[in-house]
Amino acid sequence: MKKGFILLETIVVIMVLCVILVMLYSSYSNLLVKVKKKSLYDNTEYIYKTNIVRNYLESVIPESEYNSSLYYVVCRNSIDNNKCYSDNITGNYENDLFKFLKVEAVYIMLWDTNSINSNDLTGFEATTQNYIKSLDPTNESAFRIVVMYEEENNETDIPIYEYASLRFGSRG
Amino acid sequence: MRLNKKGMSMVEIIVSIVLISIVLIFLMTLFLKVRTTYNQSKIQADYDILVSNIIKAIGNDIENYGLKSAEYEIVNGKENTDAIVLEFNTFRTTNLSENITKVLRVYFENNKFYISYSYEAGYTENITSTERVTNVVREVPDDVILDRDGYVKLEKLNNFVEIKVPMSDKNGNIYDINIYGIIE
């Protein structure tokens, strides 16, 4: 009897293999998603730096300046007339602070970032948009400060941007 | 019961072995990748915990006591770039004329590197048990690469101070400790 595999046997074997592979792939891709998400978590250094920036800005920016809009841009180096710091100025506390901490941008926004839709974010850098989308907001009437830092990239000249955010203002 | 005693043909066996081999190769690469990722994240977690502990200890002191000065340790009239002495504006509770002074030090002992942030006898007399429990000593992971020119770096811009311990692992991943303070 030289029948070999019949079609049904072949299909069953392939189906079993496929199920095993799909299960493995999904568990593996879940792992990768978790690792990617972890890379977006704020690390201690940037939280600490953001705390210094927050302490300073809370003392100089009144709530009336930022509580009437979805977000308030304190400074952003990508826009010439609103730079966070200038390399030529020394002796100015704010300029020195932002230069020393390599602050690229500072935003104050609603704590509940779900209320900010994608269209409102079009003016932000792509990395900032990704960061804001990765935040896990709760429906609270508070504000958050989001600070963007420039980090040197040892491999290429393209800088790396890092972020951290904290509650901001008296409602925090 | 009648059994087919012919068994599988050579071609069937070869086809089965080839199919199983392809699946196994795929699975092996998958497991190797997962294992590499796991090992890497384990190393990263060790460094992250170390960095967080040191930043938290120094950051809390700067916030609570106010930084007065940060200078390299002076040994025999020369700067020791393995240690930084931090003096705070607050006085010790046991001696109200003596400022709180702690030392951030990286040292090598018993074939391992350690980072300590503590009260030291050379800077603080009669260290109390309350003070001693705030001392932080952490072992640095084995595969660490430190800067041989000086384990600790100190940079200043007017009143702003950056304390840095450059570290990386053998794969070139950077895990620097960066602490920022404002001299008040």
C-alpha cells in the first residue's frame, strides 16, 4: 500500500503547526510591544530635571496664563522667536537653567490628554506627539508640564529627544 | 485488527524531517531573540535601579537641605576625580555649627566597583546612627565600563552644578548617572 499522506492528514498537520506558530508569534509580539512601551516611560533623571524646571516655572507663570487653552507653549527651540535659551546670553537665571538642562521645549497642558485630539497636536514635533499619545491620562481637572530634552547621540549627529512630564500648578 | 505494516516511505520521512527542521529553526531563532531581549532588559533593570537609587538619595538631599557647594575631594593637595564632596545649607541636628556634608564616591574593592553616597569620617565627626542609616552603598554590575580618567565628573555653570558618573556596559549601552543641583 503506497498511499503516503492523504490530503486530510496534511491539512491537519499544517493547521496544528499554524496554530502553534500563531500562538508563539502573538506572545512574542506582545513582548515586543511591552518593551517598546517601556522605552517611552520617563526615567528618573528626566523626572528629576523636570522637577527642577517645574519648581522654577510654577513660581513665574500664573495659572491664568495657561488655564484657558488646551496647551500652552512656554518655549520651543524649533521656533526662532520662542527659543528656550540662547548660547550667547549668560547670567540670566532662566536662560542658564534651560541651557544647563538642555531643555528643547516646555509645554503646559491639560492632565487629561485624551481631550486633546490629533489635529490639535499638528504643530508639535512628531516625537512629542508620540510621547503625548503614550501618556496614560485620567479624567482630572489638573495640568501637566511636558519637557523635551536634547541628548547627544554618540552614533550620529542627529540628536535624541527625551521627555518627562509631571503635574503642574496648584491643582496638581 | 489489520495493520498496515509498510510504514512510511523514504520520501515521506525526508519531507517530515525537512518540515520539522524548518519549524525548529524558526522557533530556535525566536527563543534566542527572546532570551537576548530578556538578558538585555535584566541588565538594564540592574543599572536603572542603581541610577535611580543614587539620583533619589542625592536629589532628596538637594531638595530638603539646599546645596551649598559641590567640589572634587582634595587628597594631598590634588583633586581626586573619583569623589565629590557635597556640602548642604542645613546644619546637622547634633551640631548646629556644622553643615551636612556627604561624599559621592566610586571605588574598587574585592574585584567589584561600588558607588557610595554617604557621611564620611573625614568630613563629619561622630556620625550618628540616624545619619548612618541614610548612607547609600550600591554594587555596580560586573560588566560596567567606567571612565578611567576619573569616575566622577563635575560641571558648573554659574550656580548650576551637574554631577555625572559615566557608565556603560560591555555592549556599549550608556547608563550614566546625571544629577543636577542649584547652589543656593
